[in-house]
Amino acid sequence: MGVRLPGAILAKQILRRSVLTANNTSSASPEVPKGFLAVYVGQTERKRFIVPVSYLNQPSFQALLRKAEEEFGFDHPMGGLTIPCREDIFIDVTSQLNRS
């Protein structure tokens, strides 16, 4: 039985582990601008998205992070934060966050 962390702490822990992992991968991937985060989205074929770090504080994005934690723990196979949901769902969530 695991202990649930509050959303902001969970998001920071995932981000920290993702950044550490990304620093250890090859430099072939394009740079991510300051204040943004690269995430990989998809259930079988993963697509890379660049999102603002401010999304980490949003409840709907935190729900996606919890799903990633349940699926992968903190060991993400893509070398970065991988969110195991359909691309259209991710786009819907992030579109709503862009409007608010």
C-alpha cells in the first residue's frame, strides 16, 4: 500500500525524475524552452508534446500524472514523462487548460 502525495508534490517529483532521466539521454531530441516540459502521450504509439510547467498545478493535468504514475511509477520508458492516454483525450485536457 502506497502513500498518496498531494498533487503539487507528486507533480514536482515526476518532473524532477523526468528531467534527471532526460539529462541522461542522447542530445538528439530538440531543446525544450525554459518554463515548458516535454511529455510523451499515447497508448501504443507515443507522440511528443511540449506543455507549460504551469499545467502541473492543474487538477485535470494532475489526474493524467496519476495515471502515468500508476502505469509506469517513476521509471518512464521514453526517457521522459510518458502519459498513457489517448492523444485526443490529452489534447482535450490541454485545450481546456489553454482556455482558462
